[in-house]
Amino acid sequence: MRNKPNKIKRLVIKIIDTCQHNCIYCVNNDSISVTGKMSLKMIEDIIKKFLPEEVEFTGGEVALDYEHILSAVRISSKYSKFIMLNTYGIME
Ligand code: SF4
């Protein structure tokens, strides 16, 4: 008999690599100058697969592509109760 997979509480998705800052403590120092971002289809596929209670978007800086993160939040809210954004909070 197969065991039922454990439900994932929080899924952390690195949606974008880019960031305007260059903090010395950044865990993403090797990729913040890269311009890649995860496609909305891939985001939805991953969330549908794991159906986490919480989705956390991180980067880079998630607010640099406002329309993209807004769409990602809309998609995530169809499947998960809580959506979190990791942002440095400076709107320049
Ligand atoms: S992602 Fe966060 S920690 Fe890294 S450089 Fe940007 S603001 Fe700093």
C-alpha cells in the first residue's frame, strides 16, 4: 500500500533573479545580475502539483516586475490560503 505524501505547508518559489541592490550578506549574490524569471505556467504547474498551504515568493527583488508578481499572486491564490512576498520594500 502506498503512503499518502505529506502535505507541504510552505512552498518557496524564487520567481526572479534580478535585484537592484548588492548586499554583502545576500545568498543570491551570484545571480542577482541575471535577468531570468520563472514563467507563470511553471509557477502554476508547481503549485498545482504540491498544493501548499502557503506560497512564498522570493528573488532577487520580487517587485521589480510588478505585473509578473501580481499575476503570480493571482494564480497562487486559487490554490493556497497564504501568499507571502520577500521584498526589500524600497520602491524607487
Ligand atoms: S535580494 Fe535582498 S539581500 Fe539580495 S541583494 Fe537584493 S535586497 Fe540584498
